[in-house]
Amino acid sequence: MESEIKEELKKWIVAFTNNIVLFSLTFFIAFLTFNIAIILTSKMLGIEVNLSNYTVQAGAIGANVSHVFMIFLSGPIALICLGIFFYTFFTRFKKKKGIWKILFLWGYLNAFNMLLGNFVIGLLTDSGFGEIAWRLHFSDFSKIFSIFLSLILIVVIGNANAKYFYTTTFSRSFIESRKKRLTFLLLCIIVPFLIGISIFSLINFSSENSFYQRTAFLSMGLMLLPALRNNITFSNVRIIKEHIAPTIVWGWAIILVILAILYRTILGLGFSI
């Protein structure tokens, strides 16, 4: 009996730790993808972008509407490509064994969440993609409708993928009762998400665009809320049992640490991402 309790506790610890690592890593990848795309495009066009609020100074040399459009469209396009990449691989791995499906699940959720979250805050502040709307004189109705549609899409994506968090457990014991399902979601999804955004905030400390990142955190919380409805029946969740007990993804944790060190080094050299 004691060995069974220890084995059960080990499964919970593995699920908890892996979700922290993989959420943090994929959020960081989405963040870098978005910012690097904007930086490269702006450098190519010779236009300086204020990365603290994603704006181009009015009257800047060469900052016509088409160039501003190219700059602030590059980030969303990069996130769309990243999201499609992660989603394509998730569809291949979601019915198979292994940790990869958790990586790809968090990956495409983070990519599409950051895309929609940045779209919302950009329209609210006339920055980023919202600066394109401002320069093209979008009506207030168009902005409000676009914001509303983006928030709806965030909830729809979260609702459509809620059940897949259960498939990452590799154990029926996590979902055999409503209480255990809620416990799993809170301890192995919501808490890792909260810890993950804290980790990213530490990595991104004192750098640019923190306002955009706080919005991405809030929209991810909105995306995860539908999972707490917990109306999924036991029989509707397909768990693939592992022949080898899942372990903590130390390799991905090392990659996260390396990326964080490189990022802080770049910031320390005076570059902005």
C-alpha cells in the first residue's frame, strides 16, 4: 500500500514539473519568435521600432503605411507559422505515447494565445498591429468587434482543447473522479501556469514590453478557464498507458535554462528583444 502511494505521488510530481517546464519553454519560444520577427523586419526596412510599446514614431523616415504594416504584421505571421507547426505535430502525437504531445499542446496554445492577446492589447493601445489600424483609420466599431472576436477565439480554443490536458496524465487514476480531475487541473495545469509566468517574469525582468506580456498572461488564464468546467466524462478521455513510467523532462529544462541565460546575456549587451 505504501509503495502504491509513493508511485501515485511520483506521477503527480512528474506531471506538475513537466507542465511547468514545457509551458515556460514554449511561452518563451513564442515570445522570442514574435519579437525577433519584428526586429528583423524593422532592421531590413531601416525603421526604428520602440519595443517598449511596439510603435513607430510618427514622421520617422521611411515609416509609410506599407512599411509599418510589414513590420507589425511580421510578428503575427511568425506566431501563426509557429502555432501551425506545433499544432501539426500535436495532431500526430496526441494519440500516441510520450511527452511530446504535452510539448506540442502547450506550444500551439501559447503561440495562438500570444497572437490573439497581442492583437487585443494592440487595438486597445494603438500599438503593434493596432498602430496599423490607427494609421488606416479603423472605426471604433471595427476595433471593438475585432477585440470581441479575439477574446471569443481565445475561449473557443481553450474549450476545444480542454480535454487534451487529461490525455497528458498517462494515468487513469488522475481522472477517475470529479474531485481528482479538478485537483489535476489545479495542481498540474493552473499552478504550473502561474509558476511558469513567474519564471518568465524573472527571465524578462527589467526588459521591454512587460505590458504586452501581462496581457498574454491574462489571455492564457482566460484560455485555460474552460477546462475547469470539468464536464468531461470518464469514458470520453482516452489515456494511453506508458510501458515505461514517465519521468521529468530534464533535457527540456536544460534547454530552457540555456535560452534564459542567452537572453539575459543579449539584454546585458544592450540589445532589446
